[in-house]
Amino acid sequence: MVFKKGFTDDGNDTTISLLQYNILADAAIPRGDSGTNVCGTYAFCPEMHRYMDSRFEKIIKEVESLNPDIITLQEIEQVFFENTLQPGMNELGYASVQHLRPGDHIGLAIFYKNEKFSLLSHCQFLIHEKLPSVLQEAGLESNVALDIGEYVKRHSEYPGIIGPAGDLMVRLKVKATGTVIAVANVHVTWKEHKYPFLQIFQMSCVLEELFKFAEGALCILAGDFNATPDMPLYHMISSGKVCERAVEILKMIDFKLKVKSSYFEVMGHEPVYTNWGDMEMDAEGDEVHKLCP
């Protein structure tokens, strides 16, 4: 969660705070008949904190404590959203929009304070369906663009387990000032080491669509990018250009948005990573970063 310098919760309508979390769907940690984790995933996390029935109360308490204006969440299961999360957030004064992936009924959600914002519009799409038109607008032949869209779909989902990647956007108007902002929430595929260009394709689509959707408004790009600062995806987001390591056809796209990193703006440097799991990392020597007021 990132604030401008000098921020205080004094009702200042010129300052906007945003909280971003991948809250981890229970479906990612299958349970056996005894209710315990049967796959060994996220073994670093104590059993009592792995599942949403024990984590939801902690999430709500953190939202109450931080009191953000906007919240972007990933890995939201439909039943959990409808029966638990949405009612709980409504009690705290938040309205919401949601986007579910087909197949696994898990997706994205954006919450915003009712008292501060009015919703002007929202859109949602599956990236592999939108990407071909983005590439064709850049000058790529339609048959090649369609093949790339199919490639992105094939490598960004696990049929029957994880649905294809999507994006959720909202345009909000600050009631007190009339200022309009556009917020995008995206969950980039977790295959960056094996398919780094897959992430480039996904984010190129999101950035192009965000630019059009914003209609000149201030843009905020949030989500789980599944990338570190040394990867091609970060270079593309921060510079608006595709590095030499990226595929040649992506150089045809002139990205209109150059997005600043909230971590770099506040800390003056990028953290090595902002989360760690069962990966090759030094649990004692490495730091996990989280920006709070």
C-alpha cells in the first residue's frame, strides 16, 4: 500500500490510497478428506493460515486498519466473493466489480469507497481474446495475430484447474473534485521463467486497452505481475519499450503508457521481490517488502 509523502487520513480528497493483494484462492491448495494440504504447496505457511476460512477475518482487519480508498484483489473464488467477501466489504463502505475466469470460477475484484467515488464504467475481458485485435491494429497480419492469441491462451491456463488470464478495469470519478481515474487489475501468468514473452504479450494487451479505456484519465495499473525487476516484463512496463530480448513483432507496438513503479517512487529502488513461496530463496537472508503508511 503506497501513499504520497505527508499523507494523513484527514479526508483529503486530492490523495488516493490503494491496497493490492493476491489473496490466494483455496483451490490453489487442495485439501484431503482430513482437511489438510494434500499437495505440499505453500508448505512455508502454517496450516492454520493457509485457507480462507481462517484468513478472511485477518484480511478484513487489515482493510479496516489501512482504510484504503481502492482495493485490487486476485484469486477471488466466486462463492467466497458472493457469500463472504462482498458482504463484508459492503459493511465497510466499499462497492465492487468482479471478473471471473471461465472454467475455474476464480478471478479479479476491485473495491472502491462508495462515499469517495462514483463508478463511471467498467470493462472486463480475456486477454487471449482481445490480444489479436491489438496486434492487428499494430500492423500484424490477422492470421498471425490469431495464432499468437491461441498461443497465449494455451500457455496461460491449465484446463480444468486454472482458467485463461483476464483483466478488469474501472473508471472512477472522485465525487468531491470531479477527477477521473482509471484502474486496471491484472494477474499475469506464473510462467515467467519458462515463457517470459508470454507475459509481454499479456501486458502489451492490457496496457493498450487501458490507454483506450482511460480516455485521457490518470491510469493506475495494479495486480500480481509475477515478475522481478530484471525481467522483460518490468522493462516494458517501466520504459514503454520492448527490450532486445523480446520477440521482434512486439517492437511494432509503440506503448502509449509509461508506468511508474510505486515501490521505486516511495523507496528509491525496487525490492528484489514482494512475496516468496516454495522457490529457491534464502528465507533468513532475503527481505519481503510491503509499503504501508
